[in-house]
Amino acid sequence: MWDSLWDAGRSSGLIPAGIGVYGTTGRLEKGYRAFGAELTGDFNLVEAGMTRPRVKAQDFVGKAAYLEQRSAPPGRGAVHPDHR
């Protein structure tokens, strides 16, 4: 199947790309941050700009802490130390 798809798509500029590309460029284009790369434990989700418009009704681990962070007054924002 791969060979058939590859042969059919090469004239149209098909390139081999897998899920690994999502882990870098796709994630960055959407503004998704990765803990340990762009984020550390120094900022919560609200301070890092990672809140969503709504919080799902179902319970999940960390929901109480997340709701508390969302209800608190705006605090510091995540700023890279090199951008003073």
C-alpha cells in the first residue's frame, strides 16, 4: 500500500511525514506548549496562557486546582528570561 500511495503522490509533491512531525512543528504552529521544553513548574496553566474557553463538566485529576487558578486574579505572565 505504501508503495502505491508513494508512487501516486510523488508527482504532486507528496513527502513522507509521520506523527513525529506533529510533536514539533504542528504543536508549535498551534501554540501548544510542552512541559519541560517551553514550560516549567514555575508557572501554572493560567499564567502560561494555556486555559481553554470552557472546563468540561466531568471530573478529572487536577480539576479543583485548575478551577482555583482560573478564578484567581490575574498574576504574572510567562515571559522568557531573555525578553526583558
